[in-house]
Amino acid sequence: MPLISKKSIDEVTSRADIVSVVGEYLPLTQRGSAWWGCCPFHNEKTPSFTVNEDKKLYYCFGCHKGGNVIKFVQEMEKLDFAAAVELLAKKAGVRLEYEDGGSLAHKDDSGRKLKEEYIELYTRVSTSFHYMLMETEAGRFALDYIKSRGLTSETIEKFKLGYSPSDRRWLYAFLRKKNYSEEFLDASGLFSKNYKGYAFFADRLMFPIFNRNGSVVAMGGRFLRGDAEKSPKYLNSGDLIQYKKGETLYAFNFAKDEIRKNKKVIFCEGYMDCIAYHQCGILYAVAPLGTALTDEQIKMVKPFAGTILLSFDSDGAGQQATRRAILMCRSKDLEVRVIQLSGGKDPAEIMLKFGAKTLTDDVNSAILDCDFLLNRLRVLYPKGNPEDKAQASLDFFEYVDCLQSNVRKEECLKLFSQTFEIELEALRKDYTDRSRLSRRMVKKEMGQDRGTAGAPVAFSAEIQAVATAVSDDGKLFRMMRDQVSSDDLEDPQARELFVIMEQCSANDNFSVNSILNRCDDENLKDFIVNSIRQFSDYAEDSVRDATKRIKLGSLRRKEIVLQEQIQTLSRSSLDEDRKKVSQLLEEKMDVARQINLLK
């Protein structure tokens, strides 16, 4: 593959204004011939980071990091050498030349040309979908829908929202006329793997997914009309040569400068929530893409942000996702706060009903993750008996383990002891010997019915049930889907597999091989095969029993959320909040009735 020529590298280094480039990331003040600022690579209050404009070099006297403008961009944007050169070349207006010789460090990615071709394809398709939304009668209903959700024309334009035509054959024919080959299109991720030429996205509101540099690399599509039982609410591109969903964050291209400026980031649930934050002027919000938050996504923001704000749904799955994200972020020594929305169920709804100020106030009032977890444990274990306290402490110890400061660990243990009225010394002893306590509690739980009040659905129960339902040509899955949805599942792998099965069922292509082909995780594939093999003789009973437990767990989590909302609103003196309490009490009674019926 061609390499960037040394001549081009020298030209980029020469023409790039290092003061301007560095100044995009941190404030600089000139002192004599040098420019000074606080180092972006370590925490400091007194500036020790200097930029020499004449020599085109930077150096920190505190952490001793230094180099030229290319090295700085590599460090700040987490890019390889070639990508950093290309980024600077675009900024400086340098046309790069390539040659066969040179250092391996300059070597182009072997698949870069193909990646660029697919990025160009997705850019063209997103432009066509945007035109369909804004200018055609076919897309009018989708445009009316998003405007009814409070989105402005400026926001729609910024995020390049679109509409995919209902005619599944249109896109393939359109692109073939543009001289794209069949092989290229078949591997693009835009079309069905089983029905040649049929678009993967049809009759949906479309959300282009951008990489960190603002290029379109993938798509997400929201269901708006038709039979909701046969179509998942969202369809998302799978992993592609130019796109890895676990390594990408929605809206990061728009948010990264604000994240860097504010030193914080909001992780929210999905496309619409993220867009709502941006429209309300909260520009440091991003969202995972159809999966649970990943280590790679956290690593993307860690160089720029010291504080993570979590804004996931208030239902059971959202609460579980919040807890998981807290543990992941704390283990990477990041501060964490949780946004608790004062009205409505998500940021998009709050923006529409109450406006930008309410959403901004909620963000500014975000609570510490420790307080969130303690509030949650108080609801999960309300009895206050020794067994509840022991189980709550085990749950909390997982959080304490993730803290990187011994002082913080000690303070959190004190807060737990006060909340649950436990002697601090006894709590410290249990924390020190938590492995023994954990074994005792597991043995006790194994001797009890999994349906005991307060007991969450086990991870193995969810993923095993969904994996077992892969067999029998969709009969077991349809039986499961009649009772539960993906929102009822806490485990992200089980939820992802459930969505894949929904997609296959909607396309009338439900088979073991079809589902395995859509799974990116090899371990999950092995688990599916083993589950089918091990439980084939009594698969129906296994799926039926597990579905009941999943539904029961989902209802209990809903009951917890309702109780939390009731407790919060009961402290209010507003008439509208009192009315809301009455509504919530009715909902809670209905949920309790459903739980009793299942039990």
C-alpha cells in the first residue's frame, strides 16, 4: 500500500500552526517567545505546558511529554501517525503525496481505500435520505413526526436526519445506476444478506452515524408506522469495515470540543435523547449505539473529560445499565454523577413538555453515583432485616471495589453504615471478608425459589432462555415475545440477541444459521449452539419458565421505579405532583396485581 511521502510530512509539519492547533484544545497565554497553558496530559493548576512557535514543538515540565504538532494530534485524538498527518493536511490545505518507500510508521491502513469508498457511499445515501425527508411527499409523515417531537429545522439539518423509502428495491437500483458494483453493495451493510437487492432500512426515520471526524459511517433507523409486533423499534448497522459500534459514540463529532471545554460528558440512552440535549444547548451529550456502554467508548472520552454524567432510562433495564456504567467508569478513575429527570420519561419528552431550562436544571442537579446507588438499595432491600442488609452490602461492595481512592472507599462505607444503620466496624469486617459473605449468600439463594420477592432475574436465566428460544424455527421465540420485549431484559447480551431474533422474524428468515450470521460475538454464538444442544429435549418448558421469571423481574423493577417516583413526588406541595402521585399509586397497584397473578 502507498505510504505518505516524507516531503508531504515535512510540508504538513511546516505549514501547520502549532499554536493554533494546540489552542483548539486548551487556552494558551504568551510569555515572551513561548506560549503557556495547563497540560492536557495530567492534572495541574499551575501551567507547566509550553509551546515553542519557532521550533514548532511542545513540552510539559511537569509530566515531560513533548513532541511536534503531529505527535500532539496523535495524543489528543488517539490517532495513528498517518491519520494524524491526514487530519492536519486537511486543516493546512496540504495535498498529500504517497510513495512506496518510507517508515512503517507512515504506512497507510491496508483497508483504508475500501473504508473511504464505503464512507463515500454512506455519505451519498444519507444525503439522499435527507432529501427524501425534507423534500418529498413520501417522507412528509416522518418529518411531521420529528417536528411534533419538538425538533427544529436547524437540528434536523445539523444531524442530517432522513427517511428511507418504503420500496425496498429502490436504493439498490439507484446505486447501481451510479456505477456501484453488485459485490460492493452486497457487502455494504445496506442490504439484506438473504434477499439480494432488498434494503435493510425501509420506511424508517433515519439517523446517520458519524465518526469522530464527522464522516457518515453507518445508519440507524426508527420504526414509525405499520405492525409494531413485527418490526423492532430501532434497526442499527452492524459492524462494518469503516464502523465498529462498540468503538463509536453517536454525536461525538459534535460534542468533543464541548466535552473538552467542560471536562465532562453525558452518556444518554439513544439518538433522540442525545439530539434533545444538543437542541437544548447541552452540547456535551453522546450515546452508545444499540449496545451497552463499552470500555472502548469510555476510553474515547477519558482524555477530554474528568466527570461522567449518566442519563439512562428510569425503567429496570435503564437502572441496571446505570449501575453497570458507574462501575465501569469508577474503575477507570472517573467521577460519576446520575441525572434524575424531574418530569417525563426521557430528555426528549422533557424538552417537548417543559423546555430547555428544565432539562438544563436537571443536568446541573445531577446526584453523586454513591447517593444513586444507596437510594436504589434502600428500595431493593426495604425490610431492614439482617439478610437484606447483608445482600445490600454485597451489592454496594462491588461499587467500593471500583473506587481508586482509599479515602473515598472509607467515606462510602460510612455512608452505607448510616443509611442501613449498621456498625461501621462490622461493615468494614464484612468488606474485608466479602468473598466468604458472598459464598454464604449464594448458597442461601440457591436453596430458595428464584421468584422470591426482591430477587433479580439471574444473568444466566435471561441469556440461556433467549438462546434456547433460537431453536424450533421461531415458535419458542414467538411464545416468548408474546410475554416480554427486549426492554424487559436486563442483560445487554440477551437484549442484543433478542433484537437480532426480532429482525430475523420480521424478515421471515428465522433460522439458527440466520441468527448466528448476525451475531458479532463468537462467544455468544458458541453459547447459543450449546444451549440448543443441552436443552433441546425440554426447550419449551425451559423457555416458558424463564419467560415467566423475566416478566416477573421486569414487573418488580417497574414497581421499584414507581415507588421511587412516589417517594420523590410525595415531598412536593404542588397540586400537579399530588395528582401524579395518585396516578403512580394506581400504576403500582396494577403492577402488584400482575405480579400476584404471575406468582
